[in-house]
Amino acid sequence: MVTEMTMLRWMYGLTRLERIRNEVTRERVGVAPLEEKLRETRLRWFGHVKRSVNAPVKRCEAINILHFKGGRGRLKRSWDEVIRKDMKLIGLTEDMTQDRNLWRSRIKIVDYR
């Protein structure tokens, strides 16, 4: 988020010394937060996968990797965990994916323009 705001300030010709809030800068530039746009893209893809019947991606969901020796540190979050968190944050359920118009309207992030 810091890098994103640095780029937006640079695009608009602002510096941190001017002490303009991030929300104001976003409105001036006319973009939504990158984190929200990424969430929208993930959920859009998730809805597409859930609606498609014979997609190859559907078969990949069932694959379970049992013999994996991970590295040090905490485990990486799976795509499924991230999607579940995104859906909980917005208040969506898996059943809503079948109604494409409802799904798209609920996940759409509107830019500031």
C-alpha cells in the first residue's frame, strides 16, 4: 500500500511534505485501492470457475498434494483460503455465483471517477 500511494502521489505531482490524506489523493487521481481491485479480480475468476461445468480448472480443485516438504516459516495461504476470506469480508456465499448479474454487482469495485 505504501508503494501504491507513493506512485499515485508521484503521478499527481504531490509529496509527503504537503500532508494530503491518502483518500484525497485517491479521489484526485481517480483510482480505487489496489487491494480491493485484486479482490474483485479473484472473486470474478472464482465465480467464473464455479459457474462453468466442464472446465479443466474444476478438476484441479480436487487435486490434493499430500507429499510436500515445505520450507521454513509459516505456511503459504492457499487460493481457497484467500477466496473464503474475501467472500466473508464482502458477505457473499458460494450459492450466489450461479446468478452472474448478482455476483458481478456485489463484487464490483467502483473507481472514484
